[in-house]
Amino acid sequence: MVETTCAACDCKLDGNCFKVKIGGKTVDVCCDDCAQRLREAHGSAAASRKR
């Protein structure tokens, strides 16, 4: 069995993970907080590339 980890905090994921679409790719996260952090980080990175 392949063990997966959260894209934001590297915690081990169980069957209750969330799928979040970031930059056109779908990633798995362990909770709503990690999903929100990834969205904010992606938004910040995208904004800085536009400058």
C-alpha cells in the first residue's frame, strides 16, 4: 500500500483527506486549515509573478 502525505504539512493521510485544486493540479490535504494555507500560498506566489 502506498502511503501518502498532506501536501501542506506532510502528515500521513487516511481515508478522510480533502482534495484541493491548486494551479490546475489536484492535491490531497489532511484538513481545511491546510487547504486554506495552500490556497493562500498559491495566490501569493501567483500575485508576485505578475509584478
